[in-house]
Amino acid sequence: MDERRAHGAEWSRDGHLPAFRTALESACYALLISLDPALESIWSDRDKGDVERKASRKAFGGAVADVVKHLEAEQSGLGDFISSLYETSIDYGAHPNTLAIRNHVQIGPKTTEQKRFDQGSIYPGDSFQVFRALTSAAEYGRGIALVLIHCLPGMTPTVVEPLRALQLEFARIMEMETPDAEKQD
């Protein structure tokens, strides 16, 4: 197993989507603060007391939705892409929803006295789940980069070229031979 797939196996086992959700939300906070610098002190004062915590929750409680709306107005489709990443992270692992759990649970033999459930999430390096974790890392990285570039005052070749390279690498990864999804159990 090569190092890239080994790292993916760790992500598959540990649940990569909660980490991606946190990173995406952090990028959204950064964009909101860059659009309204007054939000910086609201965010940084969050832990000073109940009043500050409530102010922070009010200011950032809809951070992703606010950023999605802003990005969609800036570039058609971008807000929808970010929203899709966020909702996918919740559906498939950032919350204990059925889609996050269903693929990892097997129902064991049922008796009149008990019902057995087995849960497992460790996959071999060449599995579909590991491939999905690795491609998710690339896709979330791309989405986070697209949010963060909107924090910058302008687009320069220094910013645009790495983003193009990231997009080309993502396209290359998506063209790789994938493990058979049918063998994911």
C-alpha cells in the first residue's frame, strides 16, 4: 500500500468528513470577517462571557449559508458547490445521520432476547472507501481554496496559477481507475 493510500485508510477509519466540515466552516468564517472586519472581535471575544458567546453565535450561526449566498452572487454555481460540500459532510459523517452510519453497520443474528449490530470502518488501502476519502480530500480542498480566494483583495497570477494546478490535479485524480464500488462491503 503506498503512503497516499495508507493515509486515506486513516481518514476512512477516523471519519474524514467532520474534519472537512470544520475546515470549510473555518474558511466561511474567514470570508465573513474579510467582508466585515468588525466580525473579527466578535469571533475572537467569543469565550469572554455569555454575552459575547451569544453575539458570536448570532453573527456566525448562519456562516455557511451567508457565504453560499455571497459566493452565488459573485459566481453562479459556486455557492451551490460549497453548499453541496457542506450538506454532504453532514449527511455522510459530520453528524450521526443514517447515510453516515448505514454503510458501516451490519445487523447480526436476531434472537427473541436481543438484536446484534456490528460496526466497522477500517478498509484496505485499495478499497472504494479509501478512494472516496482521498477524492473527498481533494474536492474539499478545492472548495475551501475557492472560498478563501474571496478573502483576497484581487486575483493575481500568484493566486490563479495554483488554483488552476489544483483543478488540473483534481481532474487527474477523478480520471484514475477507481476500486469497484460493488466491493465496498
